[in-house]
Amino acid sequence: MAFPSVVVLQPDATLAQVLSSLLSPHFDSVSVARTQKELREAISRRRARVAVVDLESSALDDVRGLRCDFPSLSIVCTHRLPDDEMWTRMLEAGASDVCPTYDPPSLVRSVLRTLEETGNAAA
């Protein structure tokens, strides 16, 4: 069973394509956003269940804002060098996980695990 929709905020076109390719077998729709504005529009338009948010394009307040505006959205963050402090801050802000950008397969596993744990599967 595929999940309905995911939106990926990733300004690096190559990495965005890799993530889209890895996520597409698990989702009915994968959208790529390059900015926070595009991300929010895509979440609303696609009724996304999950957002993969690049932390080099986003701040702590962006994650908090997503959590506040889209309470049922699962948020998985990426960063090229995540550390324990960043992970803790992002989880406190409402993210489900923080994964290294350089490990897309782990990111996909985290996204799927997060959705299963929250019961955020397609009806």
C-alpha cells in the first residue's frame, strides 16, 4: 500500500532527484520544493502526509511553523552533518527525525518508519 503524498524541500536538484526516485515506490505522489513557500503550497495542494525538509534551507522556526500549521504532517529533516544537539532541537520543534543528507536510503527508512508509527498511512 502506498502513502498518498510526500513533499521534499531540497534545493540541490541532483539530491532532490535521488530522493524522489527512492520515495516514489512508496508514495502516490512525490513533489519537490526549492523554497519554504513552495513547500507549504505543495503540502496544502497535495495534502501531503510527510515533508522531508533540508535544514540548510530551513530554520528551527520553519519546522515549528510547519508543526503548528500542519499538525498531522510527519516532518523528517535532513542535514549534511547532523549532531545530537541539532537532532534534539528539531525533535522538540516537532520533527519526527533528523537524518544525514548523504544517506538517502536511511532517510527513506526513517520516513516510512515514522509514518507507520504515527498511523499516518493512507486510508
